[in-house]
Amino acid sequence: MTTDAHAPGKTTHDAEEDARNRDILIYVDGELVHKDEAKVSVYDSGFMLGDGMWEGMRLYDGEWAFFDEHMDRLFNSCKAVSLDIGKTPEEIRGILDRTAAANGMTSDAHCRLMITRGRKAKPFQHPGLSKWGPTIVAIIEHSRPSEDVQRRGVRLASVPQVRGLPHSQDPKFNSHSKLNCVIACLQAEQAGADEALMLDPHGFVNTTNACNFFIVRRGEVWTSTGDYCMNGVTRQKVIDLCRDNGIPVFEKNFSLYEAYGADEAFLTGTFGAQTPVASIDGKPIGTGRAGPVMMRIRSLYKELVARNRAEQQARRG
């Protein structure tokens, strides 16, 4: 049993080519500038130390999906590292809406919002050297997930790089410090796969380098305990949808043994929503394409996005 071969580099963040992105305007600390002119200082905490937090959000018909949940995660993360954003969630929304409007975007757009501790007085580590407040950048691109990736799925390779312990650097942080995941991604590519399947410190299956990971076995949906994984908004929505719609779902420890023998596997993330997994370590998963359980979840998720959009529109009048 084999899956279709495809070129390396088919990741969950692959998007359909869109020429309009050549001339987008990017928000940088209060100004909208052409992407070729969008710059931050080499003294910026994010550039120098990875000292910052980010959020990824998708725009659907004029509304940022699950905006409240994304802001909860962002503000909780910044509070945990004593990073004062200096703005309210509604002010952040104003930044995103202004940037999207300036680019003529109402749907099929993805935002990377980045908050760093700001410019430093000297090129050293201490947070107190960031004296001028945070740096805020919003990159919003015209972006639709690649149909090829959604059709073929991604190939995963289990890698030696693990998701760390919370007292080292809590994996729940969407921090600019992503070297751990970059190393995992490199290890997967060197193994001939598209993305890395990362284990937790005890050897149980956890996440990929970029997304959260689910398997389906005998009609049951399994994902990690959540102790070492990204604090995923889409992950939680999928768990909630399963619980609300009679799909057995379990947050539990499981090994590569169970993952290899899964009937289906898929990834969750804000950009791709749900993306099928074709293989793990060269072993085909199910048919190597999207399975019936994932497709049902995808349908339920689209309905949830539509309800969330309507609720936000009603709330804002």
C-alpha cells in the first residue's frame, strides 16, 4: 500500500499563490508601510532575543475567527512574561481591521500579529533595557490553504527534538523563540518528510513543529494530554466539536505504535484548520488522504466559524 509521491516542502502553511501579496501594506508601530519598507530596529527584543509573542488569525467575511480566544491567549502569554502590550483587545482589533481594509481584504486572509518587548538601549538580555515600549507588527496576507496539500496530506517524520517541560520554556507560549521547532522541522526535512512529529519528554506523541496532532482509531479521536503542546485555539475547538456532536474524543498519552496504526491522522491550526496526514515515518496512514471522521469534523468546524462570525457581527451591531 503506497501513497502518492510529492515534492518535499508540502507543509500545513502552504498557500495558493496570490500576486496581490507583492504590494501589501504592513502595520508597524502605528504606520502602514509597503512590505518592502517594513522594518524594525536591529536592537528590537524580538530580533535580538526572540523576546515576544505572536498570534495567527484568519479573516472570514469581515470577521476574525474566534477573536476573543486568540486575544485571551495573547494577553495571558504576555502577562506571564511581564510584557505590557499597552493596548486593549479592541484596540488590537482596530489595528487588524485598519490593516485589512488598507489591503482590500475581507476574507481569505491570514494575519501574523507580533508583539515584542521593543527596542533595547543596549544589545544585552535584561528586559529592563527595553525602554520605549512594545513593538507591534501585523502582517496580513491574501492567503488560502493549498488545495494540493489538503488533497494529498502531509508526510510526517518522528524526530529526536522534543517538546519541552513547562519549567524550561512552556510550550503553551506562542513565543518568537521558535528555535526548538525550527530544529525539529530541519530534522524532518532531512528525513525526507514535510513536517516533524514531536514527542513529549516521556516519549509520547505530542505535536508537529507547527500544528497540533490528532489520530482516529476505531471511530475514536485521540490527541495528546495537552501538558506539553501548543495552547491551540483550533485544537480546543475540534475537541469541543467532538464532545458536542457525539464523536468520542480523548486527551491521552499514546505512543508512535498507536499513531502508526491509526485509521486517520490530521493536524489542526488556525491557517489550515484541519489538514490530513498522509504518512508517518514512511508508513501510510489509512488511505493516505482525508478520512471520514476528519471530513465530518471539518464540516462541523466550518459551521462553527460561520456561527462565530454571525455572533461577532451581532455583538458589534
